[in-house]
Amino acid sequence: MKILLAVSGGKDSMTMSDLALRAAKGEELDGFERFRGAVLGIAHCNFHLRPGDCDADAALVEEWAKKQGLPFHRADFQTQEYAAEKGISVEMAARELRYTYFARLCREFGYEAVAVAHQADDNAETLLLHLLRGCGLDGACAMTAESVLPVASSDASPAGASAGDADAAEQPARRGSAPTSARPLLLRPMLGYSREEINGYTIVRRVPFREDKSNAESIYQRNLLRNRVFPLLNKINPSAVETLCRDSENFRRSRQALDFYVRESWASVSLPDAHSARYDASRLPSAVLPEALFRLLSSYDFGSETVDAVLSLLKEGLTEGKCFYSDSSVLLVRGGVLRLREKGYASPQPMIETLAWQEEMPVKQPEGVTAVDAEALPKGWVVRRWREGDWMRPLGMQGRRKKLSDLFADLGYDAFDKADTWVLASSDAEFGHEHTAEERAHVWALLGRRIDNSVRIIPGKTRSVLRFTKY
């Protein structure tokens, strides 16, 4: 396996690098099972937040990588400018920049995983931060030893990356390596190690590192927890970090069980639908619905505000239907039924066949299939989307006109059904100035459901048939 080590130069990441190198050479070490026999590379990000110190950090990491014969990748970022441009915190900006950079390195150099040095104390601090912000069960879950590399902002090369990768091109580890197309793993091999254990390791192994002076300042929330809150917690419970990590792991297991139950619950109320996910939410127990709805809709990129709005609609039993939009999806709520599909989805145009009429052909077609007398159609016919005002004389209605909008109501169509509708109509080019708007709106078939009386198949008279089959 080819693994990229994210190394800042501090105690945690330098200890991880030393342990990873030992494991790559064959040693069996807790948390580093995947590293045995692995090909390693080192990545360092200089965020230029501590003038002078940041450059010294980069120099230390580069020197250590060259001493060990490992490929070294470096990027320099103007983090504060990036944060101001995006309107986000400096911490979030640094996170976006580094993970975008790591993803690019994986593509270009064929790394299959990125290892970061999160350890037990980081895990406990993260839990408390999430709880204080209000997080629910998901935010209370433990960091996992293995996950998928996050995709931060755009997955393109971040602005400000240095040309330091040019040095890595000369390293033997890159030769013959193809860029990986799969999403790389994110490894956290240090989760079982406490800060105290890491401090002892650096002394025994004489691991070089640089102390980040900003860690002693309680400016950032995490530092405030580390420097002031945890010393108090340790007075209450000397095993506070271990206890919090164990609690977080228990939350993670509870979430996995809940996820399984929710999936099974939605599967039990799933309805057939060719072009969207469709569920009868009214069949779910009311006690389960809020959490089940949150988990379903969040997977389609909807937020908590949409969940609350949908819960209200479900209680009201709104029959006319309402649509909600996320960045990726569209949700339609009608009565107790939810329909979800990808934003921008367009139903495919029906398949068209021209057939000679034969006596054994059925006049009545199955659902989704429409057959009309080809010679009864005007020459300039087209298949198009329906328009407001379209009308027809449906077969069996003794020649009475009916607007498609009224026909939709009779058929129980919702907004998705209407958007998916194709009609058989005359081409606009067939009409002249003497034709009225009403004449232009006459359609010959609501494909898959109804035909106009004038284009019906008449056995013994019809010679050619046009057949339309919905995909």
C-alpha cells in the first residue's frame, strides 16, 4: 500500500512518522497494521500563520524525510487571505486547503491513503467541542481509525501550492506509479495513543520535533479546552480522556445500530417508482419519523430546516404537494408520500416504432405504451413536453375536450409526473398566423396514458401504427 503521511513537524505527527517507518520495515505496532510493507511519502503544509516558525517546521520535516529516503511534498498557503475570501474561520480554511492538497497528491502520485496524527486527546477534545456546539448523535461519535479522505471545497489544486512537488518527481517511489482513481482512505493510526504516551515516546526514541508555541495560547477553542478545561476534568476523573473516548465509541456503535434500523424502516415503506426514490412516510411510527426523516434527507443534502418543514407538512397531510431543493436533489412531499430525485433529472423521450397493422395486434396497449393510427396524424407531428393550455379529446369521452391539467388531476399526477410527461403534438412549424392558440394546443396523445379520439386504431381501416414506449 502507498501511504502519504501528513506531517506538521509537531510531536504527534513526527511520532506517527517514526512509528509508520518502523511498521513499514516489518515491525508489528498497534494501530499501524496497514503500514507493514507500505511505501511511504511525506506531505507538509506551510500555512504561514506563525512567521519564521512555520518555515522552521517545514525545514525540519524536509530534512527528516530526506534522511529517511522518503519522498517529500510541500505546499505553501496564504491561509488568512483564503479564510477572508471564503468568509470562514482560519481553522476551517486550513482544513480545506490541506485536504484538497492531499487529494491532489493522491491523484498525481498514486497514494492510496493519507495518514493523520489525531490521537486520543484530540478525539476527546473533538467530542466536547461538538457537544458544546450542539451536534446530535452523529457529532458525538468517535473518530474512526479508517474513513474516506474528505473532499474539501473543490477537489482541484489549491491556489498557493508551492513547486516543492518537483523534488518528489525524482524520488524512486513515484516511478511506475499510476494516479489512483478510487477515493483514498484517511487513516488515523494514533487514536490509541495519549498525549502523555507520545511525550514519553519522543524522549525514548529521540524523535525530533518542533513545539508549536500557539498551542500554549488559549486563543482557539481547542487550545482553551486543552489548557484550561481538561486539567479541571482530570481532577474530577484522572481518566477523563479515556472515558470520553470510550463514550464516543459507544455513541458510534449506537449510531450504526440506528442507521441500520432507519434503512430497514425506509425499505419497508418504499413504493415502486422507476425514476425516483419514493416512500410512504405515513406508515412509519410517529416516534421514529423525525430521526428517520433527518437521516434520509441529509443523505440527499437537505438540512434540518427542510426536515422541520417536511414534518409539519406530513402532519397537515398536504394533498397538492410541495417541492424542496438542495444542492443535489429535489424532494416532493404530497400527502404522506415523499419522492426524491437528482436535481436536473429529465425523463428520457419514449422509444418510437412504426409498424404495419396486423389483425393480431391488440388495440388496447399495456401501461406505458401508446399506439396510434399513423395516417391519422398530421404530417408535422413531434414528441414534446406538455405545455400549460394543452388539451385533447380523450378516447371514450364522446369527443368532449379536456385540458391536460384536468386530466392530470384525474390521474393523480404530482409535480414529478407532470415534469416527466411527453405528448404527441403537431409541430409549431405546421401552424400559420390563421391558427389560434387553442388550435396550437391540441395534442394527439398523453404518451403512456391517453390518446386523442381522432388518432385511435380502427381494425380493418388502420394500415400503419406508431407505437411509443416509455423508458
